[in-house]
Amino acid sequence: MTGVDVASPLREQYGSRKQAFRAIAKYAGHPSVQAVTERVTADHRMPEISPSLAQRGDVALITRNYDFSLALVGLDGGILAAGARGYERVPPLLAVRAWRV
């Protein structure tokens, strides 16, 4: 969408789940979705915005049962996150942070 590979610092840095967690921790300071999101958005100068102002194409950090997930704002302004059957619409109130892409 933007022509920029935001995951390039992690490409070819791991070959197993354990190595992936180490690579993520080295890159972001902690092996979590929130830490990686904060690092990537800072590295690419994506401004943080209020979740209520997020528009199509923006990303949102949403709360889940035990952690956070990264979600996208769809064409209709709804928030979409990966679920058991592909992308699923999630309630906007689950968005705790958002960034302009």
C-alpha cells in the first residue's frame, strides 16, 4: 500500500519461533505486538492519532483477551483484525491506540 517494507529489519533474521522472539526483542526491546508496533511506527514516522480519528488504511492497536493485536481500518471505517476465520470486524472500543499510515 505504501511501497515500504516495514518488516525488512526482521526479514531472514530467524528460522524458528524461538529465534523469531529473540529477533523481535532485539529490534523492539520486547517480543510483543505493542513493542513492535511502537518501534515500526516510530521508525517510519507514522504519527499516533486518537483511535476515534483513524481512517481507512490506518493501523490500530486493539485489546484482546490477554494481549494486544494489530488491526487495520477498512474502507468503510470499520476495524478489521485477524481472527479464527480470516479478518473479522471488531468493536471500535477495542482500539486503544492508532497511527496514521
